[in-house]
Amino acid sequence: MINLNKKIIIGSVFLSLAFTGCNDILEEQPRSSYTVEFFNTEDGIRQGVTSLYRHMRSLYGNGYYMSNCQNGTDESTWGQSADGNFKDLDMTGNVGSINPNTFPTSMIWGSVFPYINSANGIIEKGPNFGIAESLVSEARFFRAFDYFLLVQTYGGVPLDLGSGELKFNTSAVTTSTRNTVTEVYTKAIFPDLLKAIDNLPVAPRVTGGVTKNVARLFLAKAYLTYGWWLQNPNSIPTYPETPRVDPNGQTAQWYFQQAYDIAMTGITNPGPYSLQPTFYDVNVGSNDRNSECMLYADHTASSTYYNEGDPTGFGAAWSPDNFAAWMQTWNYTNLKSSKTPAWGTNDIVSSVQRAATQSLGRPWVRMAPPIGVIKNTFADKSVDSRYDGTFVSAYRGNWDKAGLGNITLYNANALPVQPGGVILSFLDDDSVTPTYPTGAGQNGVGAGTLPGRADYVVAPNGISRMVYPGLWKIGTYTTLDPNGLGYPNAGLTRPFNVAKFSEFYFIAAEAAVKGATGTMSARELINVIRARAGKWKFNNAKNAPMVADNSAAMVAATPSVITIDYILAERSREYYGEFYRWYDLVRTQKWEEYAATYQIGGVNYGDHTPQTFTRNIQKFHYLRPIPQGQLDNMSLSAEEKAKYQNPGYN
């Protein structure tokens, strides 16, 4: 019922993957495709399981999927260089709107069905070859993972791909029937995850492999999301239309309690996972694949073959590359300094060169943070470490690594700066107003000055679609060419995190706000995260170690009554830029409330006047459109295709 090529069951997979020994890495073997015949072998089944890990790279780390998950929310808007893939998702005024031909909203639909069918085959055929249920349950996990993505994005989706519900299909078909949301959850997602929890190991079989606790995390989140769906506080429509009644007779409250209980089980039985001591430790590139990162789309700098891309070349800006960090990186390379205090015409140099460091990387300027993110979400920038651990607020000179020599340059107010010195700072607040030039000014980016400061400055109210704090937490990190500028144009060789141990605390806290009870209150759970956020190890803005423990102050500042709004604010501070936000706002039905208006400056250097923009977010937008390509490939009448499409998009 989904159009599958009968020869290529896994889809257009460049590499297939094979297993090595216990707790070893996932080892790849070249194979252009899986045929039905190959899949009818024990080796094919085992390699098929490993390919399910690889398929995360089609979404996680992809900059266009980032647009799907963030643009149009309170976290992100379109940047100066954005095209329709970003403006359509942002839904601002007359600039763009989502329709069935919008590419980023089609990505999940276009990516996961071949892998769901692979999982169907593994689950169906694995026992015939003596494959252990612990291994088959890895396929159960990924089938549930993919269906959970689908149902959150599009509503009800097909469980029958052509050979029956949740059956392995080997024939190309051109018809399709969508199941309801309740059927997708209760027939596929919940049973698969429950079975996976029972049979997956406590510790991963291979590095990055799924475990009992990984399955618990997604089951708790699925229960939480389904509870909201049953409750439907803002009367958001569902499709295909169906009563919001659980077929097993359970209430929304029952599911909230289940979400709480399973999340608490995950916390109290962590296995190999744990919170990192500081927020910086979670996200610094040198500590990738740490104990807090439970599931990730992996990459490597050590091999072009295993990375599926050249770690020293020019990135393809397409999966399986990890290139999401480029989207919210502005053109800092236009910053100018001078070799002399006179700023003669021949003295001007680019003082911040493109470099493969976590704070710099490749500028694309496709997305930007609205002013409210910097001023409101991250209002606390001195006690809470998460602003410093999320954004680049200081851009430092690196001309010495670009062949210009270890020389002194002159910057704002004609004051001297040394290599590694700050060329531009984003101020913490609007307590002082910089003197801004007209247009780009001598610094090249329209940044302002303050008396006595050698760095150019931009205040929060001066952030624009052209100049804004970049994303540090998911930025470029590589150990290649440590003495030079590195290879900033290549796709990132960092893993892209998909699930973190910290989310157990958020899920349990949200369920508690929705009425679940247990050993820890919502406030106690959130304070575990907030206390950690108060601990500093390194200050990125100052580029220096900073040992400070502000946990007591963070805990004391937590309100006595925790609300959904407070949890959403904390989730944004914790997971900004990590593909969570649209799903968080859709689950809690807060999208329109949070994102209908926002402020940001214009698209030119020197545009520092905040403008207010509006988005026309309608209730039908809480489901993405079924891709037009899917409709075009089905042998259905125009009327049947119209009924297949989510309402509002015909």
C-alpha cells in the first residue's frame, strides 16, 4: 500500500551493515541494495537489523529536517539566506506557507517506510533462522520509533504496506489505506516497545545499540503523547477522523500515570546511562557519545567509507551528512579588522576565518533565533550555564591560522586585539545601547561599539535575520588539522543525538503536572535538571575554565507550582536546536499560543530595529500534509486522494 520497489526492500541504502562481537561497533559492508532473495537469509536478516541504525542519518543531522522541527516555532525563524524550504515552514505573513509539495514536511514519510518494511521482515523471518528475540527486538524498537515519528507528524498512517498489517511486503503496490491514530499506537507502537523492553539487553550489544532503557524512554514519551491526544484540551482535529477513545478502555489519566511510572523506572534503573556532571559536558564535542546520550545517528572522522562522506572534503548538504549546524550559522567571516589603527583601505582583513571549531563552522544563514529566545527563554545568562552552553556569544580572531601571521590587529574604537581575542560579542541584555553604524560599517557586519571596548557588540534587541548568536552545542568539532583552520566545509563527523537520559526527568515531570503521582514531584524532577544547569566547568564566552556551582540558586528560583508552560520553557533551555520543539508544542497544543508572533531585525547588515511578525497557525496545521508525491504515485481516484490527504491541504 506504500509504494515499495519489490527489488529494493531496504530502500536506496548506499551501505548495508553487519554485526561484530558483543559491545563492539557497528561494522559496515558495501551493498548497493537488499533484494528479497538476500533478505531470505540469516546474513541478510542480521545485516538488515544493523541497517536500521544507519537510517537515522537520513533525518537526524539533516538541516532540512531541522527546518521541519524548528522553523515556525518560538525557537527559530527564517534567516537571510533562506529559501522556500525554510520560509514555508516558518509560515510568516505572506513569505511562505506549508502545502503538500513542501519538502521538509515530507521527509519522514519519504524516509521511514522502507525501514518499517525491513523491520517487518526481520520480525517475521528472524525466528525462522534462529535469530534471538533480543536481536529481533531491536527491529521492534525501530518499527515503533518510526511509527511514533509518523503518527506525531501526520496523524494516522498505514500499518499495511501491501501484505497485511505489520507484515513484510515484497510486491510493489499503488494503493493505501490509513489506519487511525489509536490503531497506530495500540497495534504497533505500544506492543513493539513493550516487547522490546522485555527482551532488549540492559547494556547495549554494540556501541550505540538500543537497550531496555532506550525503549523505556520512547514508550514513556509515547504514552505521554497519546495521553495528550486522548485529552485534546484545545480541540485539535485528528485524521483519519476517529473518536478519541482508547480501544482498551483506558483514560488519558491512565496513560499519564504509565508515562510517569516508566520514566521513573528508567531513572531508577539507569543501566549504563547517567546525567553528565555539567551541561557543557553533555554537548562539548570532545565528550561525544557520553553516558547521557542514549541514541544517536553516528558519524566518524576516521574513515570516509564508514562516515559515508569525506570528513575533509566539501559537504554534500544532504543526508547522510550531519550538516544541521550550518543552518543557524551566520556569515561571521564578513567581520573586518585592520592591520593599522588608521584602517587604511589596504589594511582591512577578515579577522574571523571559517574554521572547523565548535563555535564557527560553515555559514548558511538559513535559520535564526527570534529575539525572544535570547531575551526571554535564556534570560538568565550568568547563573544558568545553558545559554553559554548553547549559543556562540563571542567570536574570536583566528587570522594567525589563516596565513596572516601572529600579528596585532585593530578592532572597535581602533583598539588592539591579539589572535584569540574577541572580535564581536553579543551582549547579555539591553541595559546599554551600542552605537550602531549605518549599514555594514567598517566592521563589515553592522555591529556596534561601546566606549573602551575593543570588541564590536550587538545587543539582544539588535539581533536580525542576518546577524545573531550561532549554535555552539551542535556545532563543528573535529581533531583533524588541529594547528590550522581544519575542514569547515565538510559534513560534521560528530554523532547527532536523538535521545538523552535527561529526558526521563522531563517526561516524568510533565506527566506529574498532568496528574500522575509517585515518589518525586514535578518540581523535584525539574530541579534535578536545573541544579545540573547551575554547575559550570567551562565558560565558552570567555574561552576559559570556570568552576562554579550555582545549583542552590537555580533550585531556589524554581517556582513552587510547576506548569506545562514552565516545563516547555525548561525543555527549550535544555534541548534548543535539537529537533524537539515543533513536536513539544504540537503534543501540548501550545504551538499557536507560543509562536503566533515574534520579533527580529531585518535581512541587511545594520538592521537593528526589532520588527514584529505574525504567523497564521491554524488547527489543521498541527498535522503535516501527506506528501504530494505519495498521492501522485497511488492508483486512486481524485476523490479518494482528497480523502487520503489531511484536511486543510487539498
